Amino acid sequence: MLRIDALNAIYPLLEERIVVTIMGAVSAELQSIGHRPGFFYLQHAMGLASSMGLGIALARPDLNVIVLDGDGSILMNAGGLTTMARYRPDNLLHIVFDNESLLSVGGFPTATATGSDIEGMAAAAGIPRTSTVRSIDEFTEAVGAALEAREMTTIVAKVDAIGPKAFLTDLPLLENRFQFARHLRGTGDRQ
């Protein structure tokens, strides 16, 4: 499965939600589909998307928060899984695109290439709902079920190690931060 195809499949579900992405391919591909003011591209902060998403979910329980993470990123901040499990906000969906590589910084293999299991790590950390998916149909079904269940969920989506030609967004980092903050301040109990 290609990550861009997975993102396209769930893009309509992201419209009224807060989305926090990691750096590199995920943010570049999401922005190529179409930017929204509720999207925060966490550039130059590898490993921290899950922590940022958790903070927003806890501070704003009226909002649905989706974190678009990567295997290298969550492995860099594996403690984020235990912290998410500790607080278990029911408005947080954590999606990990696992391509078994650090694609955005040269394609070096991650620990998942040699057998580490992110879903198993998330379940062992105490995250109540976990799954691993390998096709677009499984992915869209898992995302829809997680949003409907309203229970802290981590979905690991196994994707090919293929990304965009460039790993940067064309939205200036400071403008994205200001726009995102304005959006958070402007949202009420709509979600």
C-alpha cells in the first residue's frame, strides 16, 4: 500500500478534525492533497507528533485529534506510547505509517525492518485499541471504526518505502504554526 493512497482514502474524514503530522513524506504528501487550517505539520521535531497530538487532545476534549506518525518517529519517542496509554483520551487516533525505513532522511532501515512490532508495543504499553493493516480497504475500515468507537487507538499501516520527490511543504513553518493556533482558538464544540 502506498501512503499517499492511504491519505487520499481518509482525506474526507480529516475535514472537521485536528491533524498533527510528522516531518517529511507524511506532511508533504498530506499537503499535496490539500491543506486545511486544522493541519499542523510538525517539521524538524522528529518523534514528537504523538506528544503534540496527545497534548491537544487532553487540552481540547471537544476536538477530534488524529496524529499521522511514522515508524522511525514513534520508535524515536517510544515513551510516547506509554504516555498516550496512561491518559487514553477518547478523542485521539494515532496512525503510524510503517515503511520500515527512515525514508525522509536517507532510507535507512528502522527496527521494524528486523522484526520490531509497533502494534505489539502499543498494546503492551496499554493502548486499548490497536491494529495493523496492510491494504487500503483494511486501513479505511480501521480508521472509520476507530473514529466511531471514540477510544484511544493506534493503527499501524504497513506502507511501501516510497515517498514524494521532495519532503518539504511549501507552507512556511511559522505561518503554519500561527494559522494552526488561530484555528484552534476559533474552534468551538463543532467536533
